[in-house]
Amino acid sequence: KGENMSVIAEACDAGTGDVVYEPLTITADFCEWNIFDGIVAVSNESQMLPLSPEKISTLSNVYIAKLGDIVVGMCAVTFVYNHNGETTKEIGAMVVLKDFRHLHIASNLLKMVLASVDKEGADSIAFCNDASLRIFIMNGFRIADWDDVPRMAISACIDCPNKDKINKSTMCCDTILIKKAS
């Protein structure tokens, strides 16, 4: 399977593969959870909070990148907060299969999620690990002031697999970024 993915990634690099980006609406009768097997596996190996079909079913503003029937990347709104009377949407669940990285898939997915969040007039917040930090900054995010961070957003840090690396001043191991609504 990994060998097959490498061949597909090489085709993408060479410009012969067509990655298709699309919004994903998950309804009660959605039953194609197996399309997320690779995404779930990568999230469980990484620095991020792990994904599962149950977790994916709770996400909004979901965008996926597909090559044929294979979901090679995804990004979504993971939580919605009311903070200081304004809506703030946490963007996360950004995962790209290893053989498809460095093809701008994560950046393209983030732009789609951001466009949908901007259309709703919400601020965006992101908890960035080393792998995602540059992508978010290149898309207009800045380091958040503590007053910009919904306190409920920090509550996920309790279950974080990296909680032993928590920065005591921010109560999080990630760099917290924000993008105000345009």
C-alpha cells in the first residue's frame, strides 16, 4: 500500500495526477468512513490530537483532497467558541498523508476552510505544531495574544498526547495563532 502511495505521489509531482479539492458534508447516513483510514492513521502517529471517525463526524467546514478514491488530505473547523461576544472557529484536523506532503495540499485546504470561515464572519484560531506553523503564518495568522484565546480552547490540552511539553505561560505545547475576520 505504501509503495502504491509513492507511485501516486510521484505522478502528482510530475503533474500527471489530479488532486481534487472538495467540501465534505457528513450526514447521519454517511457510511464511507473507510476513506479516512489513512488520515486517521497519520493523525495517531503525529503531534496532533488523534482523529477517529467519531471525531471527524463532529467537524464542520470540512474540506478534503482526493486523488481518485483516496483521501490524501483534510482540514476542518474542529471547535466553535463564543469569545468576548464574537464567534471564534478553531481550524485544525489538518492532515496530509506522508507521501503527499510538500505538494501545497495543506495550504490549499487551509485556504478553502478559511474562505468558508471568513464568509461566516468568524475569527479563526489554530493550535500549531512545528509541521503546521509555517502554513498558517503564510495564510495570514499571527501569534495570538492571551486575551484572544478562548479559555475553552485550552481545555483540549488536558487530553493532548504532548501534555508533558506544555508551555506553562500559555498552558499549551503548540503555538497559538489567530486570524481576525476580514
